[in-house]
Amino acid sequence: MIPRRRIALEFDDLVDALRCLWTSAEHAAAQVAAFERAFAASIGVRHAIATSSGRDALGLILDELDLGEGDELVIPAYTLGELVPLIRARGIVPVPADIDPTTFNVTPESVTHRIGPRTRAILIVHLLGAPCDAPALRVLADAHSVALIEDCAHAPCARIDGRAAGSFGHAALFSLEATKAVAAFGGGVVASDDDALVARIRARIASRPQREWPPVRKALLKLIEELGVRSPAYGLVARLMFSERRAGRFDRLYRRAHDKVRGNATAFSGFQARLGLRKLARMQARNRRLNALWEDFAARLPERLARQRRDAVGEPAFYNFVARFDGDIAALRAAAQSTGLDLGIGSEVMDDTAAMLGFDDCPGAAEAHARAVLIPLYEGLSERRRARMVDVLVRICRELP
Ligand SMILES: Cc1ncc(COP(=O)(O)O)c(C=O)c1O
């Protein structure tokens, strides 16, 4: 089975995990500060603050921009659904702006359509690494005197007009989850040029305990998960887990289990900072390599799999490979699975937040949710396996109605 995702676990990650056992608290704090400086420099902003996750970073930004009860926040109609309860828990009203189903991103037009008298901020995402039109959206936000927040969970290397994604908003959030470009087994970053906002966020997290164990435990669990995914038994297990009936349920269970081990109330650890520094140093080269792989793979796919348009605005970052299938995605997944190819569909790709919120006027998001297919593409996937995937997909696309 070619699994849907794989985590790039390196020997050095495990050495770092062991090292943290005899690291002093002062040294760990110095590592975190060094990571924050390096991260800010890579985005071209004055400040970066390491947090316990991307979600934590968003929560801190919303709180410290003073958004609260009854304030409206325009959000993408197609993004991670788990952001919705996080926003609502603060009494903030999320209002979805539709996406362009070819780029999967909101547009200045779709956002303008949702701005009203109660709008206090706009959250945009560079979905799956494709830059969205952040410069135009910043102009729009300024014209309406509302804040622009950039969700760069998928896009630490994306650039627009020569500037990094994350440098256009009043604040940006990044994720350092195990599958992300700067993978630190959890963790996130707030990036901003706003000194006062940053001071308030720093004051909030200053009292959090810095514990080394939760991210190390997570790294060990990921190692076990990864060994399972690479074992010959994975094909059978995946077929049981991702059957049409069970797939959604399994995905929810997996995400919940994931949340349990993320150590939300803790500060970013020295272990994570060391990993982050190492991955930051290699981030641009990795991105170039994987973007080239993306282009080569996309060029070989059949037309019925319309790949995400990633160059509409700027230079993309590599994240997952997602295409739209003009047929029955469940049938596509079942056919691929029977030949040993593990595709993700529906909410395993992203969520239709407009539908979650009861809006029925976001056709772009509905289409993306109904048609998007996550095709495995990552580092370490051999040319032989990539060629096999292309053959399988060409054949299935020919055979399916
Ligand atoms: C679009 C988007 N935003 C935010 C996040 C939150 O990041 P984290 O998992 O680090 O909380 C994710 C997570 O994958 C995401 O996909």
C-alpha cells in the first residue's frame, strides 16, 4: 500500500529527543529564542513567538486582537473545520467567504461580499501551499479598518511579489506539526510586526510550563505510527479503516487522539526548537525539491484529475498534492485502494466550513469538498512508486464513469 501521508522522521530527531533529557531549562529557553529569531528572519517580520500549536497561535491572536462576543470574523469556506469551534468558543461569529475551486483559496471579491458592520477581522489561508492574494486582501482589510490574519499552516515557503506569506497580515500563524515543512512534532508560531500585539501574546504564554516530555512522547508515538504505516499489514488495516462506511469516523477518532497528545497548555520546548532550527535551515531547498516533484507528477496525471492551481498569485510552498476528480470520489478511492493506493477524500482533505455553519451560498467550497482527492506525494516516495500511481490513476480514470 502507498500510504496517504508519511512523516519524515530522521535519526537526528531521535538524537535530539534523547539530548533533551539532560538539557537545562536555561539552555532550552535559549534554543527557543534562537528558533524564534531564525523563524522571524525567514518570514521577514520583526517577531516570531513559538506556541504549542497552530491552533494555539490562532487563539492567542484572536484574544489579543481583542475579538470577542458578537464580533464577526470572515473565514475561508474551505479550510480546517476544527478552527470553527476554536473561533466560536470565544463568542466570535465566523462568516465563510467562498473559494475559487481551482486554487482552493478565497478571493478579494468573495471576502468583500462578506464584510459587514460587525466584521472585525479577516482570516485567510494559503491553502495547501498555494498563495492567496494577500496583498489585495490587506488593502481590503485596511480600507475597512479590520485586521488581516494569515493562516500559513501549509505555506512557510510561499512568496508573493518577492515577500513571504505571513508578512502581509497584522499577524500570521504557522503550524509545526509532524507533517508540515518545519516539523517539530507539534508547535506553532505567531509572526507579526505589531510590537504591542506581540508583547501581549508573550505575556500570555510567559507563565506556561516548558515541559520537554510531551513533544518527545509525541515523536515516539509518531515513530510507532510510521513503522505501522510502512509495515506490510498496513494495506489490510487501511482497507478496514478507510472503507466508505468507516472513513469519516476513523478520521475523527485519529484527529481526537492526536489532540490528546499535543500538550496544549505547555510552552514550546527546547527539543522542538532544536528540530525547528534544523528544519528551517533546510526548508527552502526542501521546498524547491518537492515543488519540482509536484510539477513532474502533475504533468503525468489524466485530465479528469484537475490539479490545484498554485501559481495564480505567487510562488507556492509544497504541502499536500490535491486534485479535483470530475466523477464519484468514493468510487475513485475504492478502486485505488484495491490496487494498493491510499487516497484521501472529503473531510480527510479539508472541510466545507460554510456547510458546517449552515451557509448554502458557497458553491466553490461545496465543489472542492465533493471533488477534492488527496494523492500521496512526499519525500522518500520512489520514482517506481510514483510511476505506479500514475498508471493506476490513468487506468481508473479511464474505467470509471
Ligand atoms: C489550514 C490549517 N490551519 C491551521 C491548522 C492548525 O495547525 P495545528 O495542527 O498545528 O494546530 C491546520 C492544521 O493542519 C490547518 O490545516
